[in-house]
Amino acid sequence: MIHHLCVGSGDIPRARRFYDAALGILGMRLLKQDDVGIHYGTGDIFFSVVRPTNGHDASAGNGVHIAFVARNHPMVTAFYEAALRHGGRDAGAPGVRHQYAPNYFGAFVFDPDGNKIEAVALQSVVQ
């Protein structure tokens, strides 16, 4: 079981603008901001964006991405649109991904630091 996830950033204020908007759509909120970074969740901290502790520049992992649960297709689309409006880059527009599962509806973006994130709704929804 995963306790929490963390990605690096070289610009925490920029990351906060992006993640406040994108994760807010999915029901997560900023729970804590400290000298290390910003920390999100719904009750307990689940996802953090931090300055690398080794003092090096933050870098995104090739092949790594984090998928957040969305309740429905419109929420996935709203996540994608908010992410793009707040400094994210397209990595896969909202849509069904039959290669993963028949009812897999997801959208992919790169955050301002190049970390790949996704919102996914697995249930069918009448559009």
C-alpha cells in the first residue's frame, strides 16, 4: 500500500499555482506548506511537491507518472483544462484508453517541472 507520493520542483510557488488548480478539481487540497514544499490530500497528506533535499535541480523521471482518481469523465476533463491553464503541458487529451481497459477514461499532463500526471475515471458515465 502506498502511504504518499512526492515529486520535485525547482519553483514551489509556480508548482503551487498548478497543483492547487489541478488537484482541487479532484477534491484534494493543500494541507501544509513548509520550508520543504507543499503537501496535498483529503485528510492526511498523500502527495507532496518539494525541493530536492540534496540541493540539486529537480528533474522528472522518464517513464514515471502518477495517476489520480477522478469520479467521472467531466472531472477528468476539468482537471486537464485546469492543468493547461496553470502552466501544464499536454501529454494526452481526455479520452477513452481502450488499451488499458474498456472503461478507462484519462487525461495526461506534464506539470511545470516536467512531471507527468494523470486523472483517470474507471467507471462508465453518461455524457
